[in-house]
Amino acid sequence: MKVLKNIGVGFLVSFIGSIPLGYLNVIGFEIYTKSNLWQLIYYLLGVLIIEAIVIYATFYFANKLNMNPKLKKWISIFSIGFLIFLTFYFYPTEGQNSINNTQESRFIGFPTFIIGLILSSLNFAQVPFWLSWNLYLVNKNYISTKKKLGFYYVVGTLIGTFFGMLALILGLKSITKNGVVSENIILNNIWVVFLALTVFQIIQLLRKK
């Protein structure tokens, strides 16, 4: 019963947490649109390997890790800088009517598994996210910290992240396929999503001061 509880709690937290339109999901949609489902899966596996390390570390050392305000601040600043980079990176170049060919050659040309590894490694915001959640779940006795049971919790979180991201990306693809929103509109305006995320992060940082 405790095994199922740890898997279920991990799945629920990560599934819900992975659904918001973050940059990993946006780039996943870009990859799926330009290639195929298998390339998307390779990308997600790359993301999950880094996330597994982060979740494992923050889970087993949650009580020893004290996320001090200065560290939180620098993580936020780095996240803002990285989002600004992505905003300019995906901004359509002058005279570019479609993002397809240009972005495919300079981004999707890399192995999607490696892309997932790199981008997930740069997602430092996941450290305080998982640290706070793990501390909360442990303190409220929603999950067990015993090694074997903790393993099942980590497995549950990875399954939740995989299917959460996959569901969102396939959902976006379905929307564009059915003509609700043009695929080119989404791809040409990915930079707007990153800009909005940048503004949100800046507001959050200023509120903490």
C-alpha cells in the first residue's frame, strides 16, 4: 500500500507540475512538430535523466539542504537570463516568413536526447521546486523516506513528468492539426511565451525583495 501511495503522490505532483507551458514543453512541441514522436520521446528521456538526479538529491537530502535566500535569488537571476536568451533565440529573423527551415537547421539538427539533457540541466528552477515539495510531502507524511519506498516515489514523479509533458505537447499538436490555431502562428511566436515567462520570473523576484 505504501508503495502505491509513494508512486501515486509522486505521479500526481509531477504530472500537474509539468503541464504548465514552460520552456521545456515549448521546445518539446517544436521538436515534435519538426520531426516525429520518437524524437520527442528521446528528448523527454534526456529531460527525465536530469530530473531524476535532481529529485533523488532533493528527496534524500531535503532535511539537510537549506535553500538560503541568496541562493534562491541567484537561481532566479540565472533563470531570467536563460529565458531572455531563449526569447532572442526564437525571435524570427528579419525577412523570415516562416520559422520552419531556419530553426530546424540551427536547433533540431542536434540529437534530441542531448537537447533534453542540456536544457534540463539549465533548468535550475526545478531545484527549489522539488526541494520545497519534497520537504512538504515528507513533513506531512504523504510519502515515506525509507530508501526502497523513496525509490518508488522518484519513479512515480518521472512517470508523471513524462506523461504530463507528453499530454500537453500532443494536445497542442492536436489543436493545430484541427485548425483551431495555426501551427505556424505557434512556432513563429514561441518567443512570446519565453518573454512572458521572463516577465513573470522578474515579477516573482521583485516580490521577494
